Amino acid sequence: MHRHHLFAGNGMAAEHLRLYSYWRSSAAYRVRIGLNLKSLPYETVPVHLIRDGGEQHSAEYRQVNPQELVPVLQHGDRVMRQSVAILEYLDETWPEPPLLPAAARDRQRVRALAQVIACDIHPLNNLRVLQHFDRNWHVPQPERDAWVQHWIHDGFTALEAMLADHPSTGTFCEGNSPTLADCCLVPQVYNARRFAVDLSNFPTITRIEKACLALPAFDAARPEKQPDAPVA
């Protein structure tokens, strides 16, 4: 277990935050960004998704999350699942700085952008889907990679259209402060790069990613900077 001390806490309850995470999980990456933006120190409990068939499938971890997925955030005795719901919990518990805008229509847009990624892009290229293709249908690696590339490209085409030239798009997805949408966007771009997706047609997405990664909260959440990341 590892305790993050990069950021000062916003309240004494912050000391009781524990994140079950895997360094390369994009859903866990979202929550790490949110915790950092809120300046909340937290303890990392690594869950290796590959080793020994995947530690998330152990009986012990199934007690933490019956879905056998990361992330899980433990706050005191409360156990919370699902990355976007966790981010909204953080925003309601520690309102500053906000991850959701003040106006209802702006909040709707942020949630919609986040859900394009969390509901429509990410599930189709998640580890368990690719493992099912491999173990049950014996789909070769090139075809699995092509599947991932297709659905990320398809989703990013829509997302770019939703962001480009929209009056609400600023330095970030919504205005000039990071929101829930940016917490979801950056990890998905990381996945896109990992699977060699051509990003040349998505200048708004890559511009926003660059602006996000220039911030310490995003930079510290990078997969390669996590305590369970392999030594380069």
C-alpha cells in the first residue's frame, strides 16, 4: 500500500481515503485526477489486473467489489464503486474546486461528454472484453487491436465534433477550469496512444489533453507515475 503525499488535504476526513487502483486502468486514472484536483491525500492499494489471472478475481477482492473491477474508493467505512459516481461524490463532499459547473445546462454538457467516454468508448476496449475475445473466441492480437482502434476512433470522431467550435469549450472541455469531462478525457487519450490510434483528426481533443497534462494534478495521476507501475 502506498500513501500519496503530493497534495495537502481539504479536511481531516481526507486522511481516510483509500483507492483500490491499477496503474494502467483508465477508470482508476480518472479518480486519481479527481482526488488530485481536490488536493486530497489518499492511500493506494494496488490491484494487479494481470498477475495470477488477475487479483480482481480473488475472493478477497470480490468482497470489496462484486463486479471485480477497479477503481474502488473507501472513505472511512464507506465503500464506493464506479469511477464517475466516485468523482461526483468527491465533488459533493469537497466542493472546491468544482468538477461540475454551476449552471444545469453546463453540468448536463459535462456529464454528456464524460459519458461518451465512460459509457460508449471505454467499455468496448476494456481489459475484460479483450480477454474474452482472446480466451473464448481466440481472436488474434491484430484483430483485437483493430477492434479497439475502431471504437476509439468512432467515439473520438463524435467527441471532437461536440468539442470543436462549441461556445462552451475553452482551455478545457467546458470553460477554463478542469471538469469531470477532462478527468475522463485524458485517460481515454492515454488508451488511444497505447493502442496506436491516429489522433491527427482530433486537434481539439489533443489540445485539451495537453492543457490538462500541464497541470500538476493531471501530471501526478499519469500511469507511469503510480507506485505499482513497472520500473522503466
